[in-house]
Amino acid sequence: MSEETHFRTCHLCEAMCGIEITVDDGRVSRIRPNPDDVWSQGYICPKGTTLGDLHHDPDRLRRPLVRRGEGKEFVEVSWSEAFEEIEHRLQPVIERHGLDAVTAYIGNPTAHNFSLSRYVGAFIPMSGIPRIYSSGTVDQWPKNVAVALLYGGMWTIPTPDLDRTDYLIVMGANPHASQGSLLAASDVMGRLRKIRERGGKVVVIDPRRTGTAKIADEWLAIRPGADAALLLAWVQVLFDEGLVDPGALKDRLEGVEEIGRLCRDFTPEAVEDFCGFDAGTIRRLARELAAAPAGAVYGRIGTCNQEFGTLASWLVEVVNILTGNLDRPGGSMFSNPISWSLTTLRPPEFADGWEFGRWRSRVRGAPEVLGQVPVSCMAEEIATPGEGQIKALICIAGNPVLSAPAASKLDAALPELECMIAVDNYLNETTRHAHVILPGLSPLEQPHYDELMWNWSVRNAGKYAPPLFAPEEGRPHEWQILLALAALCQGQKAADVDTSLLDDLFFGGIVALVTQREGSPVYGKEPAEIIAESDGRGPERMLDLTIRTGPWGEGYGANPEGLTLAKLRELPNGIDMGPLEPRLPDLLETPDGKIDLAPEYITADLERLLQRLGRNDDGLVLVSRRHVRSKNSWMHNVAPLMTGKDRCTMQIHPDDASRLGVEDGALARIVSSEGSLEVPAEVTEEIRPGVVCLPHGWGHDKTGARLSVASKHPGVCNNVLAPGELVDVLSGNAVVNGIPVEVSPA
């Protein structure tokens, strides 16, 4: 027997923990935390220990599947047969209806995949598909809108400097279950404990007493959807008590006086009933944050996918700015990644500034925001006849039948497609509707370097890992699959597609952009010179480019001692370039180089919030949750993570349970305007009265899926209850927290 040890980065979330993998005779036998990893320093969560189970999962697809025969059953085919099948199905759709009839859905795992994260940006423009959908409009679109208008880049997202802060307010986030989200840090819970150990304070604001709330100094059970009102009340206190002090940013701000005017009606007394706790507490928190030597407000998914998601996301930034906590150590800071992300390049259509509502969806009339409309529109665009009806879908690493609002409608609409192509490693609840499924490689069969996550990391660092296993001969990487699909959308014959040529075109285009960016170490250099000095193909060549042209890069000769991918390969434990440093004003991409605190597009929605304060809602509302052993819908087929008690339960406060006759452990019925479910009740005081809670990502009971482990623990899909039309007005982001429901014994 031969035993080998390899060092990798867990690819499952923003924590990017370093792991030590032991392989015996071609199989993963053990995964442990890597104590020498410069980033995670020996920390790992339960999910990271199961990457071997994920790799060896017999349900994971290794070869393409195509529907064949009268029964339309899936059969395994060769790669050439699969692409020929796509040609024969997809191109007639385009010939009859045009590319407007084709769309794509981009799922969350894309951001964690070495190939997909870098080459979705090639697939979309090269395919010519005019409109896409993504999980972003269920997750973080309000954050993207807010930072685009404030800082000029839709991914210019600051992160709380956890290691140096004295006062941290966590809103709508639960690092105990998910580590960071739009916050890259290992062992976030350990870092929160250290804040308290050094005399600081941690406050958690959430309708549930989450695992994060349990280790905090203070937990405030806010009413779902009231975060924007609470934040605005803090702003009112800052102005009313003369506590506004932007510090070094003072001369870089516009709209400060306008903010002071807009917040006047949102006093702590005016919002206390809506928020669910008293005005004195609201006022005290504002004072404590303003007085802290270094503080930060961190708002995440619970502040995004709610009724006032964009207002809440914007106001998190406003509060950090007005208290002088943006862009200073211990506050909310911007990372300076070793390898910059292609995602941070501004889309060409927004070269002259950010615009919204440039077009509307065909059926609902939903306005476009940052190039997309709500993902819930996809079902009606497939199901509703007429010019522009979606006839073909390319689904990339996503399971929207479980993760999109109005899930039942999408599940019913997908069989109506003339052509559905899925790039996915599983035959799941969504891909079971596909005509062709193209499996990607296991994460352990390809290199790894996170593309986007380092943009909101708590330190400037980086790690590269080579492939652990060699893929089967002839298997394409995901970047090659995407380029081939783009070519097929443009009418090429499958047999004639040259992904190497397409890769050269994509890489050449990126190089041309980089050489035209002022401040780049290769600014003004001939692109041909850069291309000639760049080895390899695909995402590794792209990674080398972004490292070499990054802040610590070799710069293609400009800084001979700087970093390259080759140098990073020699550092299996990674490299740490130190703590975050102030980056403003250089980072700003606004037209005048300033931060407009009061963009009219956002502030116009304050009247809607003001009207909402006067509306008395006594009914129950539904919120969602995640578990530390889960990752949306895509880790439920890993047996070691599915042990223990049932996690798909409806949490309800004892007062509500008693009033409604719901018993602990018994089935309860939940009804919304969209649908109904029956699920076991979990009566607990760790949730606010008036709120019930279901986990996200379950519902593995669909006929035709091949998920042998998940199907034994199906649970229910909370998105069956989420109305597709219920969105944050400004961003189009789905509202999946704060859904009105009725509950009764089943």
C-alpha cells in the first residue's frame, strides 16, 4: 500500500480552510486540518472533512447523460456524442426562435469552482445569450447595488476587520453555521470570542438565538424586515447627538447633510415597535458604536433577502462611514488580494455609470437590475407563450428547483423546455429535467485557488493547490465545457469546436483590458508581449496573469522579485502578505472620486419604509436558516453530514405553539399565499414570538433524482412557500425572510 499526504484548500465556503488529505491506494482515507496553513492555522469545520466522501460518491456523475428511447431515460454517452446531441437540440431552437429564446442560470457552486468561477465570464459574452438568471438575486443583489452606487464597483464590498475591532454588530448573519458570507475568514467564531477576550463587545441582531448569538455579549431578537429601520434610527441618533465623525473620509463624502435630513422621522421611538425592542436600547447601541475605538457593523444574508434589502445593505455602509469606521483598522475595510478577480472588471454596458431598469421582463414587467431580473421570473418566462418565450436553458452548477422562490412553478415549467442542458455533477431535483447533463470534475481532480473570495478576506493572503487525482483521460474541464457550449450557441458544429482557440481569444481580450488600465504594472505594454510570456491554458494561465499583475505581482518584469503562480506553487501552505490597510480613495471608481452617501435611486425608497412603520402586522412570518453540516442544497448527499437528529424542522416559539395547538415533534402545516407544507415542529424559546423558521435547501423527494443519501432525508423545500413576486423593490432580490404564513397542526 502507498500512503501520500497532500495539502489543499477546502472549496466549500469563504473560510477557505487549509486541509491535509491522506490518500491510500487512490482513495482518500483521512482529512485533517492543516496546522501549518498560513490562513486557517489548523481550523476546519465538519464539512471540510468530507471532501473524500464527495469525491468518491457513487452518485456523482463521471460521464455525460442524454435522454434516449421512448421512455426518455438517461443513458451514459461519450463526450463527443453529448456535444452532438446538444448541437441537434439547441441549434434548431435558435434557428426558429433566435438567441432571445435561450437563457442560462448560474448557480452558487460556480463561485467555488476553479474553472467555472473564471470562465462564466467567457461563456456569457461568447454565447451571445442576451439575458441570464443567477442565485445572486436570492442571495446578495442588494449588497451589489449598494456598493456599486457608493464605491463604484458592484463587488467592492468591505469586510469587518475581525482581528482588530473592539465592537462588532452582526446583523442577519450566523457564522456559527456558515462561517463568513461576503466575509472570508477561517474560524469566525474563534475570532468573535477573541474580540470579547480583549475587552471588546459582540452584538448579534437576529430573529433567532443562533449559535453565533449564544457566544455574543448581547442578542436582540429583531422583527424580520426591520433592519433598515433600526439602522436609520442609529443614523438619527448620530446626527441628533452630534456623534457623526467620518474621520479621514470627511472630504471624500457627499450627501452627509442630506442623510441628516432624511433620517429625522426615524427616531428610536418611531421605530421601536416595528423593530421589536425599546428606544433606549436602540439609542444605547448607536452611542456604543460611536464611542468604540474601532467598530464595525456586519450585515449579511438576512439583511439582503428581505423586504427592504437594499436599504438595509446601504445603511450598513452609511453607519460605518458616519462613525468613522470605514477603511480604518478594526473597522470595515477593503482587502487587497494577491490575485485580483475577473469579476471586479466593470461590465462594458456600465462603462459610463450604473443604470437600472434598462429593460423589463416580458411577463411580469420586472425591471432589470445589474443585468438581471429576479430568478423567480424564469418559471413564468418558460411557461407563458408568446414572442420571447424561453425555449432553451443552460443550467450551470445550480439547483433552482430547490433554491429559487416559487419553486413548484419552476419545477412544473422546466419540462416544457425544448432544450435543457445542465453542467452539473449530480442528477438532482433540477437536472432531472435536462436533456443532456455534462458533469464537471471533482474538486480534487483540478487545481484550486479561490477567484472571488479573497476580495473580502480579513487578511491579504493566497493559496494554490494542484490537482490531487488525475481525471479520466478525455474528460474536459469545466472551462472547456463552457467554451464549447458558447460555440454551439453561435452555430458551430460540435465536431469543429476548438476550445483552445476560444481560450486564446478570451485570454487575449483580458490581457488587452489589463494593459489599458492605468495603475496596472503592464499599463501601455503590448498585449502580444504578455501573451507570449504566459504559459499554459485555461484558468491556470488566467490565475498567473492576475497574480503577476496584482499588488504583489512580478508584473511581467516590472518587479522581478514579485509573485507568480510558479512561486505560489512552491508554497503549499500559502502566503500571507499581512493585515488589511486603508485603500481609499484609490479604490473608488465613482465618477468624481467621492462617496455619494445619498444616491437618489436608494433614498427614494425611504418613503416606502416610513409607510411600513405604521402597518401593524400581528401574523406569523417565516424566515430561513442554515446548519453547520449543510451547504444550501448541495451537501445533503454526503452520508457523514446527514447523521444525527432531523434538521428539517419548523422552529416555533412556545407562546405561538400553545396558541395554535402545535406540539413539539408533531407535524405542523404551514401555508403561505404561494403554497403549503407539512413539517415536524420544533418548539423552542430560541426564536422570536411571531416568527417561524425552516431550513434552506431541502426537498429531496422528487422522482427521477439520483441522490441515494439525500432521498433518505428529504425534508421539505421552504421555497415552495416563497412567492415569486415578493422581492426587494430596488434590487429585485427575493424576499425569503419575512414571508407571511399561517400555521396549524397537520
